[in-house]
Amino acid sequence: MPKIKKKANIGIIGLGKFGMSLAIELATMGKNIVCLDKDEKKVREVLNYCDYAYVSDDISQQTLEDSGFGECDIVVIGVGGEIDVSILMTLNVAALGVKKIIAKANSEDQGKVLEKLGAEVIYPEKDSADRLAKRILSNNILDFISLNEHIDICEVKVPKKFFGQTIRNCDLRGKYNVNIIAIEIGDGITTNINPDHVFEEGDTVILIGDKKDILNFEAK
């Protein structure tokens, strides 16, 4: 299996419903991803969205390295059915020196084992692929609700660049096409938005807008 020629930001192992949805979401948002699955049909499908995807039922460290997973910043292990398989995958990915491993678990016991191996654990019945994609794409987005395919409501930490500036001066609507619908200051939250409020470290805003505009705001 040839190594990928271009560094991938994110690796996804397992293209079940969860893994496939995550891959499509991240690729649509412009992330460079590499995928691995034993099902050739699923690999062909995901290649419509990304440049690198491989068919293999070998989860050895060498195969993962040759596929480019060692070059990833984040690897998501979307295979949670067999606990011994997910443990072995987590160990092999960790051996590659990947900074962040996110592993799917189907039970609390499985999750506890994976956490001890250094993985951040997700439970598919609680964590949707769309929600995980948002967390991967942004370090500042704390939580979100999708109203429909295009519009999100997001809880976002106020960026450092806005500290000391008023809401009016930041002009989020004019510059980023997003609207503040609530602001959390300390332990309190209010929907009565004062345009003269000066942002301070620790402030959190609740924004509504097109999902791409919200991600663009966070990125900038």
C-alpha cells in the first residue's frame, strides 16, 4: 500500500454510518482526510469526497503508517463493535505518535478502557457525526444546535482579539454575517444584548447564522 503524498489533517478508520457521515462533513468543510475500511464499496463512495481512502482489513501499525495515519493531527476510530478490535486500533494509532485519538465506544466499559489508552471517547447514541465534526473544525465552539441543513445556533467562546472591544465595534453582523442572540457573562446569561458591552476574557456568545458563516467567524 503506497503512502499518501500529501499530509492529511484527519484520519478516519471505519466507514459505517457514523464514520461516513463524519468523513463527508469534514471533506465538505475543506479538511484533508484519509480513510480506511475493509468494504470496497464504502471506500469507493467516500472517494467522491476525499482524495485518500484505502481498502484493508489489516489494522496493523505498519498498514496504518503506510496509509498515512501517522501524518494526521487527529484520528477518529469509528469501529466500536468488537472491543478487542477497537483496543488494538487505538494502541496502533497511539504508537504512530498521533496527538489526538477519538474512539467510538458502544458501552461504558469499552469507553473506560479506551480512555485509559489515551483516547477521547464518543458514544454514537449521544454524539452525532455532525456534532463531532463541529468540535474537530473549531476549538472555540462549545456546543451547537442545527435548526436545519444550513442554520446553526452555536455557543462560542469570545476570541481574544475582541477583548476590550464593545459588541457595537466588533460588528459581528456586518463583518461575519452572524447574529448574537444571547451572551453569557460569568454565571449569568442574558438575551438583552447591550451593544456597549465590552467583551472580556471568559465571555461566551450564543450565535445564530449559516453554518459556514459561523465557522468562518471562528476561523478568523
